[in-house]
Amino acid sequence: METYKTYPEFFKWYIGQLDDQVPQWQVYAKMPSSTGGYRRIHREMPRLERSQVKELNKVIREQVKFPKKIKLSYHAQADTWSAGWRSRTGNYTINYPTLIYYWMSYPSLIQTALLHELGHIFNGDSQVRNRSGHASCTNICMDVRCNAPLDRETLMQINDCLFHFEIKRPQGVYVPEQFYPQVGLSILPQGWSFEQTHNAYHQKDYDDEEPEPQQAPPWVPMIGDHVLLTEGANKGKIGRIINIPEMVMNKKNTECVEFYKEVMKDVGSCKGGGCGLKYNENLDYTAIQRCDYEIESVNELEEKIYSKQMKPSEMDELDPIELGEMINKPPIITYGIYKRIDFVKADPINEPPPPPECPCKDEKGNLTGASSTECCPKPPPPPPPPAPQIGDLVMVKGGKYGKVIGITGEEEDEDYEVEEVSVDIVNATLGTNLK
């Protein structure tokens, strides 16, 4: 099976497999989950043959080293990955659905999903008995901790391929920097224990007091947007959208024209500028993938800024003559017509704002009239990390690693019972490369 170097290339091929294997998948995707949805797409995929399962299992085990006693299991009717303990066989098992077979063409998806499931196993999540009515929220609170060390972009790509079947950006994922502030917890990079997260989750009482979070719309390409081309002879170049041909030619009753008419209504109601579009549940955002966009080249300065070779602030450091040459360097070339699947949004490097300057004072506390960043009050030190929890991985004497399996005593007199684990387990859980 061919492997792809870029995600847009892979995703285009991946959707092609859906077109071939489940021709009605786009209809199912628009159905509510109770009557179809993404689950039906998974369940109508042709079952893998024994040789395909064997091939896939080999590839999965090549992505991350983990104990052979953790088994892999193909579930043809599953719609996502899962992990659990099988008391009948005395083994942990990681289960996966049919579509994972096609992920062999972009293995980083398999690696990240596998690390997530191993995180559930090594954190002891599979041994937790769910309270009645709390299966979903408990799993979410566990997911945040499992996702803490994982690549955010790949997590969104996994969601694209499992649930959305479209490249959906921006996208919310269950990671510390997004989820913990929502439940009133400070951002802890390695993640809080699921018990603490679950308790905080219900302290917020989402159902009664918190409104549903506003769903963010995907990026809607507009004339003037800068893009990175991912297909064709100009692959890797930065371009600018100059036309949406369907709109320019004013074709009536086409899907793309109707989509942009509705979008422009929202743009027109966005008063004052600077306000982003809100998600419109009446719009079919998959129409973006089927529109045509005419793209032209950009000048040398924009090429450097939007390909992230230069920070926008570095323009001020350029010689005026050099700056003029970069801006005016001809020619501007029309690259041609592209589909949304053939390009991604290009943005400059997201530079942090310059640090604020504060009024300076002398030794007696009198203002000197000068201002400097050094005169600003120092931020308070970060809070101490939480005490180890059962399931945490820790370093012990002798350069070895262990997992906390028991805690006795109270407060500062606590004693920890630690079970030694291999460095392979630590690396699989935390995504590290320890030796």
C-alpha cells in the first residue's frame, strides 16, 4: 500500500476509498447518529480478510513498542478504537475498526491512536468501574490525560478520519490547554488524574448552568486569502485566491453559489470588522470541497512570510531597497483552478505581542519618567505540582521507573507503593524517547 508524505494527499486518497467502498457515505454522514451518521459508514465498510488483519497488526506493532501480552483485536462493526481488560483471557486488548487498514498509508495516525489507547491501559483506566450514567463524562476526563503528550494536529486528523470525514479546522480536542480551563482546573501539561477532572467537571454542572459551547465553523476560503498549494505542478508554493469562478460567472442554483450566498449574509451581519464567522447549522460545509478556486502567485515577501520563513516583524529590519525589490518583484502568475482539497490555509508565524513596559521607580519609590519591561512586577511562581496519584509514572532511585499502585499515610507523611515498569512502557505512555 502506498504511503503519503502529506496529510492532504493522504486524505484525498482516503475519501476516494470511501467513495469506492461505501458509495452512500456522504448521505450517511448527514444523518443524525440515531439513524446513521459516521457509525453507519464504519459498519458498511467491507470486512477485512484474514491476510489484511495480519498485515495491519504487524504495522500497528511496528509503530510503538508495547508488550506482546497486550493483544490487538479487529472489530468489523466498531466505529472507533477502544481498550479494555478481558478477564476470560487475562489480557488487555486494543480494538480497532475496519477503516484503520487504510491508515497504513499515513502511519502517524495509527501511532497516535495507539499511544492514546496504551495511555488508558497504563493509567489503569480499563480497571475503573463506571458509575451508572457516567460512562461518557468519565471517558472524556480520562481522554484528556491520555492526550496530554500527543501531537494536537494529529489528534485532529484522527477525528477527521474517524468521525467527520472532512478536514475540519479549527477543531476542539480533549487536551489540557483546551479542556481544563472549561472545568475550572489549571493547565497541567501532564494531565490531572481522571478522578480530579471528573469531580471538577461536575462542579461546573454543565447540564443546568453552562450553555453548550459554540461550535466553530471550518475555514471558509475567501477571495484574498493566502493558501499553501498541496497538489499539482505548483505544490509547495504560496498563492492567493483571486476568484471563485462559480460566483464570478454567476451560475444559478449551483451548490457552491448557494453556499457562498448564505456565508456572505453572515459576513454582512458581522458588524465592526474583526468578528469571526459563527457556525451555521443550516449550511453544508462539505460544499467547500466541491467549489473551484482560482489562485495566483504572490510576491517574494509574502512567499517568505506565509511559508513561515520570515516573521512579519522582521520586515522592519529589511533595507528599504531590499524590501521594495521583494514586494515589486515580477511576475504575478495565475496558477489556475484548484479545489479546496488541493490547498490549505496559510498564515504567518503567530508572534506573541511585545512584552509590556511599566513605569520605573527609584529606590525611594518615586517615578523616574522612564519605562521598561524590567520595571514590571515579577509574576508569582507557578503552583507546586500535585502530589502523585495512583497510576502515575515516576522515576525511582537508580534511574529506574515505576508506577504508583498504592498510597498510605496522610498528607506529608504519605508513603507510596511503586511497581517497577520498563522504559518501553514509559515511552509508550508519555511519548518520550528515554533510553
